[in-house]
Amino acid sequence: RKEVEQDPGPFNVPEGATVAFNCTYSNSASQSFFWYRQDCRKEPKLLMSVYSSGNEDGRFTAQLNRASQYISLLIRDSKLSDSATYLCVVNIMGKLSFGAGTTVTVRA
Amino acid sequence: GAVVSQHPSWVICKSGTSVKIECRSLDFQATTMFWYRQFPKQSLMLMATSNEGSKATYEQGVEKDKFLINHASLTLSTLTVTSAHPEDSSFYICRLREGSYNEQFFGPGTRLTVL
């Protein structure tokens, strides 16, 4: 079983829509969690950390459910520039495990 | 934010040649450097971890004699793909950690294509 699993998508949504997707992790000892954004042929860039109480950064909301071992990301009022692959990243004792990513395409 | 560079950003080579990729931190000292590779539509896979001045620790399944890592200083790490083959074609990315547990910076990546 992979350490981090994501629905690969793609999620094709119109501008202004809300899109949400999850990520599950297998190791209950996972310590911290992140969402990264990766554009085609580029390096991943940190979008936001995910905190136990859930957190919001502008149009992006992240949730963590330790009991069920999943993380979610919700994008409100999606923009064309949100089109990217979103990587779920889990930190276990300093080692990062990456999901394969969820591709989101926002269309005009 | 911290700046990390990788060179070259893109390389095409013939099968059997060796390719060296450099990862540099430009404005901080990286105590630990990580090398990843990413095949299309797949996740980043950790290849090895290196600390300055010591031998790299390789992940299971990664051949240390094929992927030579040298972390010669706190600002430079190199990954050499020896006798590259088409199956080594991938996106190679370094990640640097600056002491603090949560400080992590990715290089822009190197796309290797082996013909």
C-alpha cells in the first residue's frame, strides 16, 4: 500500500466553481501535512500546511482528519490560474512522502 | 524566500554517458540535501539523503553506484547519473533543509532525457 494516495483526477471545473479532493495516508505516526502545487515541468511549491483544527488561506481550505487518516483541500471561486497538480505531502520523522497528485483544470 | 538553483535545467544525452546535476543553495547553508526523481504522472520518489561531509543514505532500490551523490559543502550537492539509460529519463529535483525542521526548499528541477 502506498504511503500517500490521491485521486489523480483530473477535476475539470468552470471558473468560479468550488472543487475539493482528498488524500489518504497510511502511517498513523505521520507528524505534519502539507499541500503543494506543481505546475507542469516545474518543482513543487508549498501551497499550505495543514493543521489539526483545519486552516484557511484565502480561497483555499485544508482539513485534517487523523482518525480516518485523510487530508482534504477545497478551492473556492476557482481561477484559471489554479489549474495545476496538487500534491499531498506527509512528514514522518523528517522524511517527506508525496502523493502522485490530483490534477485540477479550471476552464473559462 | 531562500533560493535554490539546479544546473542544468534540461539535458539530453546518449545512452551510456554520465550526467552530473548540481544543486546549490544561494543564500543559506543546507545541512541536509535530498534528491528525488519524478516520472510522468507519478509522485516524487526520494532517492537519497545527504548530509554535508558524510556519505549519502540511499533509499531501497536506488543503486548507489549508479547515482553518485556528493555533498561537498553546505551550499552544493551533486548527483551524477552514471552510464545513463533511457529508463533513467526523469525529472530530478533536489530539496534542501536549512537546519530548522520545517524549512525546506526545492530546486527548480532537472529534466533528463536519455536517448
